[in-house]
Amino acid sequence: MGFDPWDAAFVADPYPAYRELREQGRAIWSEATGQWLVPHYADVNALLRDRRLGRTYLHRFTHEEFGREAPPPAHEPFHVLNGNGLLDLEDPAHARVRRLVAKAFTPRTVEQLVPAVRRMAAELVAGLLADGGGDLLTAVAEPLPVAVIAELLGVPESDRGPLRPWSADICGMFELRPDEETARRAVRASVEFSDYLRGLIADRRERPGSDLISGLIAAHDEEGRLSEQEMISTCVLLLNAGHEATVNTTVNGWWTLFRNPDPLADLRRHPEKLSTAVDELLRYDTPLQMFERWVLDDIEIGGVTIPRGAEVALLFGSANRDPARFTDPDALDLVRADNPHLSFGAGIHYCLGAPLARRELEASFGALLADGIPPLRLVREPRWRDGYVIRGLEELLVEF
């Protein structure tokens, strides 16, 4: 089985295909996706830091100059929202926005949230236990990061219902070749979410609080402040990135643990290993399998010249299982000490929310492994969702 992001069997287990790709070379052309696939850790790690590649090209070229068609005008709300967020900005705009966001989203902000994160995780697990089990995805994995980000932003509990659907609809556009219905849903969610945040920002200007939106409004330096659109895009990115990473790491991670009963049993006995265990679960089956970049200037990878205007697909899932970097990479080692996985990226686009994501995952796994909580048991083998770039399960049915 080769690299085929639309094949259910490949999505369920892409790792044999990754091994084949690594044997084929350092840059392999994919006719199916129209991209150069980069499967080796050293190359992915280096290219994430290489300024000859970019998440966008619009800071240097027009669509026409770059040989690409402009997106349809009807999609503009999504592209305005996405294009003003840290994930798709390039320097110098990226450096300015990240510097200002970092003034509000500090390590102290994350640490102050930890007690609330642990409390919310424990409450969700208690609810699952009271029900005798259920879908771990909808009972614990999804509600926790949405609640945490809502708490961080200061979104009232009564307003939190649409956050998860908005996030899911917007993230649909990050898959390969999204269809028009996916784009329509993403545009609608972009408009609705932006309108909601615009009202929340206006309220915080009048009545500042201790939440992140108030912090973003106050953040300034010698170059000025964040624009309203930059604040909106930052808030949406925090929800989308934080939500997708933690939800899928939680359910993918438990599915991994169920298939590795000895490490799971050891983790139950030694919950102090949670910190390294979370990083190993992120490495072993990363939720973000592919990170795409545009080639802004001709670049050579392994003797292959890739021209300006092409697109490369940095295969995080393959890089994280590269035997040239990780000892016994297909083995789950929950105390792996040398684990510089790429699941949070690298370079200027390294995930700003990585510390919070780790804290959420430690709280979620910790609550399910806590004293007094009976061991979880899988009810039936899960199915994988359609979609490869952001890869996760449809459900994970468990009982105690």
C-alpha cells in the first residue's frame, strides 16, 4: 500500500507507507496530491526553519506571480481569518504578532489555568464514570480543550455551545482538496465566529478582565498594538489548534494504550511518568500528519531541485518514526528520554500553545488513571474519521 490520503486503510495505518517513502528518497513527487513529500526527520526539522519555504507566499508574490489561482471571492472570510493568524503569517508580520500575543499568553497564564484544567478533567471523568462508560471522544476528549480555551478567552459558559462546531467546520479546510460544501461550512463558521469575537472584544474594551482577550487588547510595544482582525484570528487559532491537537491526541493515545497493555499497566502504577508518556503518545501517533509549505525560492533536497511555486508536504508522522533519529521508533516507550518529536512543529511556527496542550493532556490522562477510577476497557475497535492531515477517530467507546 502506497501513500494515498484518501484510502481508509492508509489513514488507519500510514506507517508502513512512510517506511517505503523513506527508503525511496528524501523528496518524492506525489502525483495524487501534487506535492513533494518529505519523509525524513532531519529534512522536516531543517525545512521547518528554512525561510525559502513559507506557509504563505502573499508576503512576497501575488497569486499570478506565483503561478497560482486566487481563491474564489466567496471564500474570502475564511482566508482573511486564517491569513491573519500566526499559523499562516510570515515575517515580519509573524514576528510582530507573535511578540504581542506572547505578552498576553505567558507561561504564568498557563500555570494559573492548571488547577481549573485539572478540576474540569476530573469532573468530565466523574461524569463518564457515573454513566458506566461511553464515548471517550464526546465525554472527555472534546469538552475539555473547548472549556479550557473558553476559560482562557473569557467566553461565558452560556456562549460555549457553538465553539466546537465552528472549530470543526473551519478545520475542514486544512484537509487535502476540500470540496465546495466543506468550504461553505468553513466560510459560515468564519463569519459567525468572527462576529461573536468582535462583540466580545468590544465588551472587553469597555470592561477589561483577567482573560486573554483583555490581555491581547492591552498588549503593545514600540510598533503598536494588535489590530482587531489579528486578535480575532489569534483567538480562533488558539481554539482550533488547541482543540484539534488535544482531542485527537487523547483518543488516538488511548487507542494506542489499549493496543499496548503492558505500558498502560505500568503507567497506571506510575502516574508520575505522565509527562514523558504524553510526549511519547504525541510522537508515536501524531494528530497532525502533514504540514504544507510553499517553495518561495528554488531549493534542493537530496539532489532533487524543487522549483519556486511548488508545494512540499512535511510528513510529521513519518519524521516521528524515523529510525535515523529515534531508537526503535515503532515501539511505544512511555519513558523515552530523547524525544524531540515534531508534533508541535519547529522554527518560527512552533506551536505557541504547546505548554497548555501538554498540561491539558496530562490532566486528561491523569484523571482517567487516578486512584479510585477503575481501569478503562475498550468496547469495540474504533473507526478512523475521513481526513488525513488532521487524523483522528470517529469515536472511542469504553467501559470501566
